[in-house]
Amino acid sequence: MRARSSPRLKSDAAVTSARFEQQLGRILEHAAEVFCEKGYAGASMRDIARSTGMSLAGMYHYFGNKERLLYLIQKDTFTTILSRLRAEVAEARDTEQALGRFIFHHLQYFLDHQQAMKVLSHEDDALSGAYGRRIADLKRQYYRICRELLHRYKKEKGLQFDSRIALLSLFGMMNWIYTWYNPRLDGGAERLAKEMGEIFFHGITSRGKPGSLSSGRSARRAQVRAPQTFERTQAGLSFT
């Protein structure tokens, strides 16, 4: 007969897991600070150990090398924002609200984790092998969900615009705020999301109106495809 697990054992395991996650989160936060200050190439495991208060031997024992730490920072970031996006899509009353909530939660996460997001923006190509492939898959999932929302929005509104370029432009607008954001002047995520949402939605909506500049033949001839290097810098999101 199979022995049943003790409720106390289950509770202890849950507490241990929660403590581990809390400790891991603190270590990743300190690692992000070091990478942000020194750059990934310039940072050492000794720098990170000193910042976290963990011994250098302990850092190597639990993490192996700084590439794994960078991988865990990116994995935690993209897993979180991907989970939030899926929840917003599921709960939104319509496509436009889903996109609006996506903008807000993306900005909120960015403002709450500015150093981690800055590291992602500047260290996008640092991961290789299996680490790089896993992060690239998370990024593609995020990108595809957002692109499908834009496809749906375009169809519902009867608009004409390039969903891919529109989405990469939106990411660029949101993710480079660390270069200019001032909380005293710019407010929090709610105000930023409202302003950026208005710019984004009104901009793409005007393209579908008869007589708009972008609907003319001359505007179509003037369109320039963004170079790949620009696409890849949209907030460390390297979706292509």
C-alpha cells in the first residue's frame, strides 16, 4: 500500500521552494546590477559574488559561470512578461483592450526592473548554444502572440499596415525609455501606457483612412525597410 505524503512534509517543501525562489531572485537582481554597471564582458563571477554576499565557491557551485546567470535573468524576464501577456489576452474584452493592457504591463515590468531590461537590451547576443536557443524561443512566442493581436486588430478595424513593422516600432518606443525616462516628468507606467497607446493606435489607424498621406502612391514608394540590425535592437527582443 502506497504511503501518503505528510501534510507537514508538503508544507516544508513549499516553504523551502519559496525561500529558494526568493534567494534566486535576489541573486539575479544583484547580477543584473553588476552586468548593467560593468557590461557582461567586463563583469566577473567575483564581482557578482561580492555584490550578492555569496562566496565565490558558492557562486560557481550553484551557477557554474556568468553565462548561466545571464541566461537565468533573461529566462525569468521573458517567462514573466509572456505569462502576463497570455493572462491579459485571455481576460480582455476585445483586441484593442488586450493590446492596451499588453503595453501597460510591459512598461510596468520595465520600470520595475530597469537594470535587468537594460542588460537585455545591450547583451542580446551574449548567449550561445542551448541557452541562446531557449531564450530565442521565448522571445518568438512573445512576438507571435503580439503579432497575432495586431493581425486581429487590423482585420477588425479594416486597416492596412504592416503588422511586423508596427509591432517592432511599438517595442522600440517602449523599450528604449531607459535612455530618457524621468519619473518626475513622465509619470508612471499608467501615464506612459496611455500616451504611447494613443500615439500607436492613432498612428496606425490614420494609415487606413482615405486621403491620408501614407495611403498615397508616393508614400508607398518612400517606404524604407528597417535594417536587420535595427530590428534586433528593439529592447533586446531579437525576434527575427
